[in-house]
Amino acid sequence: MSSLASSPVVRITSRYGLLLAASLMLAACAPDESPWPSRPIKIEVGYPPGGGADALARLVASELGRALDGQVVVENRPGSAGTFAAQLVAQAPRDGYTLLVAATGAVTLAPLLNRALSYAPDKDLCPLALLGETPHVLLVNAVSPAQSLDELVALARQHPSALSYASLGQGSSAHVTGARFASLTHIAINHVPYRGSAPAINDLIGGHVSMMFGTLQATLPMIESGQVRVLAVSSERRSPKLPSVPTFAEQGFPELTSTSWYGLFMPCGVPPAVARKLDIAARKVVEQGALAARVEGEGSEFRALIGQDFARFLDAERARWKSASALAGSEVSDDSDQR
């Protein structure tokens, strides 16, 4: 039984927290009526195979399957910065057989950028666990003439609207970070959204885009191989994986300090007994060492935030991104132009 369900008094202030608490408190009193799971559980991921979210979801699927003594499979549903997968889960049957691994864009930024969004993350998606946080990085091709952030800004000013930047999709945290960078430096650069980090970094290496805003977790192998050059990292302190790379704040842009995160969610309204089992299983996944080792080994930060702690984290994230998101545009366009 979750610690939340067993606690006699819980102070809850967020929509995320109220929905999650209702599910888990009912679960504390509900008997198990039938075996669950009795068939495979699906984890929907809003990015293509080969990226950071996909790799993390597959590890979570393996550990979650072990915790539940069942089969958990990953389905990739790339598109619209992860919102396509989030919509599928938000509208899925409330039986616990469809879960979501989502990043910042689909849960925190989507409702701020897209008024026509077909789901409400704080009403339709109940948080189970934070899986990891990773800073953004600004990358250029290894043969780019820009050796520093200042040189990149100077290059963009010399060639207005000639340079382009790749992101992980329209409305993603990488997109918003890139838009803020352009605004703060007063440069004109063209945004090129992709359906995930793998195709974006392939085009950066191939010289089809001038720069990329991505996550350290997804791009670290290409950085270490020398295929791309990293000019800045968005964490508060330098990354232990990139000790020679200055932060944005060190280079005069503290406004660009941010992280992207990954989390595990279930649809709100699943049966109480199932909610309880998923809560207990998520805790086991987070508390065992394999996930922490994987996340930290890829240059990300691991924090064991589960249930209500994760819900409060989401509230703080939404408040932090609210003002920044305005610089990325008021509406998220259809992803048909994404590569």
C-alpha cells in the first residue's frame, strides 16, 4: 500500500494531487476483485525509437513488468512533441493497461501553447513517478565555424534569418528554449521541428540545420564521439559529463537555465485496486538502482519523486514555464511539417 493511502492526513493543493489522492485513497479500501494484470500493459511514448525517451521507457517497461509480474511493452507514437501519445493515453480505457512516458512538452507546455488541445494533463493524466531530469544543450555541427556561444550569436547577426535550429518538436521544451535564446540575443533564426532527437541530430550532423537545442541525455553519445560540438548547457551548474562546457548562465543568459524531465503517468479514473498496484509498482521501479544508474550514466539527474511529490513538482514546472512559453508562439501548429 502506498504511503499516501496509509497516511491519515494529507495536505493537497493541486489538481494533479487531488486526482491522484482520490484514486489511491479509494484503492486503500477497495478489495481486489480479479487478477490484474491479465494481459500485456502498453507504455505509449511520444518519440521515435532510438531517442532518450524511448530508451528510458524500455528500461521502465522491463522493471515495471518485473514489479507487476506481467508483460509491459513499449509503443512509439511520435508526433506533436509527444502530445499525440499523451492524447491516446488520456482517452484510453480506464483499465490501467495503457500508460504514458512523457516529457515536459506534452504535460507542462502543451496546455500553455495550444488552446485547442484535446486533453487536459492536470485532469486526464495522473502522475505516478518522475523518471529523470536532463539539461538542454545547444549543439552545432563539428565543422561549424562557431567555437563558442558568442561566436554563434555573431554569426547569426551577420546572416539574419539564414541560420536554423532543430528542436524535438513544435511546442517542446527545446523549442521554447530556442525561442527564448533568439529573443534574448536579438537574432533571427529559423525553427525546424522534428519528431524526436534521433532525426534532429542526424540532420545536424549532416549539415541540414545550423544548430540544435536538445537534451543532454539524448545527445551525449554524439557529443562524446566528436560528431557535434556543444556550446552551452542549461543546468544551474556544469554537468559532470561535460565539465569544460559552460552553462548558459555563465555566459550571460541565466534566463535559459532549465531542464527537461521524463515522467510515468496513468489515465485518471482507473479502478482503485489497479491504481494501488500501479502506485506500488512505480515505487519499486524508482527505488531500485537500475533506473538511477541509467539516468545518471546518461548525464541526467535522478530524483525519486513519486505520487504527491511528483504532482507538486508538476505544478511548479507549469508555473516556471508559463512566461517562457509565450516566446514560442501562442499556438502549436499541426505536426505535418515536422521531420
